[in-house]
Amino acid sequence: MVNMNTRLLVFDWDGTLMDSEFHIVSCMKAAICELDLPDRKEDEIKNIIGLGLMKAVQTLYPEQASEAFAHKLADAYRSYYFSDDAPQQLFPGAVETLEHLIDRGFLLAIATGKSRKGLDLSLEHTGLVEMFQISRCADETTSKPHPRMLNEIMTELACGQEETIMIGDTEYDMEMAYNAGTKAIAVSYGVHETQRLLKYKPAGCIDKITDLSGLLASFSDKSI
């Protein structure tokens, strides 16, 4: 049994279901080098994973205020991201976990900082298209941590705040859930340190995606 109030599980993509940290960081570093920009450390680039691309660029280079600059770096990043044939790998057990959750009657959705093109390519590559009822990407709504994309998902699927759990690996996921009034589950194996996630008081924290089903089952007899 699971908490019968929970109907909808909303997943972040990068760092939660897909192990894409190295690919994202290497593509951004290549774009920065191409444009001869001041270097950014790996941790600085990891920190912006989960944000929409335009907001990520502005976070990396706040001194470059122009929209033209943001578009230029974003376009350079995309050229590397989409031309690179690096394999896209889901975290071990992700597919089996999602299948199990569907069998248990949950609705699944995605809320991601990826572009629509990037997410659709990843879903096609991994064969997960049919598993999700709906998805929202940062280039078609407002970037995390604003609650808009999560609110849009709940509205479209007619699920309330108390029926929804956001699952993610970044502070932006936790803050978005907080802003939307939903519960959240943090994952410790992604890009943000666990202590950054725990300050938002998530309902739980898992060390691997295969732990999710067990954690949800443990909520059956208690309020979260």
C-alpha cells in the first residue's frame, strides 16, 4: 500500500532519471571556450544544471546582462549538446522503477530545465515516451524554481497539491515544490549536495532511484 492521497509523481530528468552531468558540463565548457569567455569551474557549471538554459547562462555570467549574449552562449551550448554522440544513460534501475510505479497506479510526469527538443530526443532514445502522462520544459514555461511548470502539470492532470510529489536532485526542484505547495522527495546521487536539498525539508531522500518505491510504500500509514 502507498499513501492513497498521492496520485501524481513528477520527476526531474537530468540527475534524477538520466545520468547526464558529464555531458552537460563538457558541452558548456566547450561553448565557453569557443566564445573565449572567462572560464567557469566544473562545480559552477554543475550548479546550474536544472535551470532553464537562458537562466543558467545568466547565472554563470551575471555581469553579461544582454539578452544577445545569453542567446549566443546558449546557441553555442546547444550546438555541442545536440552534435555530440555521447550515449545518454539512465540511472540503473530507472526503467524498472517507473514500470513498477505505473503498475501501482501512479500518474507520472516530467518537469525539467531541458528544452523540449532535448527532452523529446532523450525520451525517444530511452524508449520512455509512453510512460509519462505529460511533461513541461523550461523553454515552454517558466524556469525552476518558479512553480509554474509544476502548477501546469497538476492542473492538466486534475491533481491537487496534496496528491502530488516532486522528485529531484537539485535545490531548484525542492524550491519549486515548496513554492507550489507540494511534497518533495530529494535524490542524493545528483548534482546538488544533500544538505542543500534537506533545507527544504523534503518528505524523504533516496540514495538511488530503485529506493523510491520502498519509500513511497513507507508513507502509507503516516502523514508526510
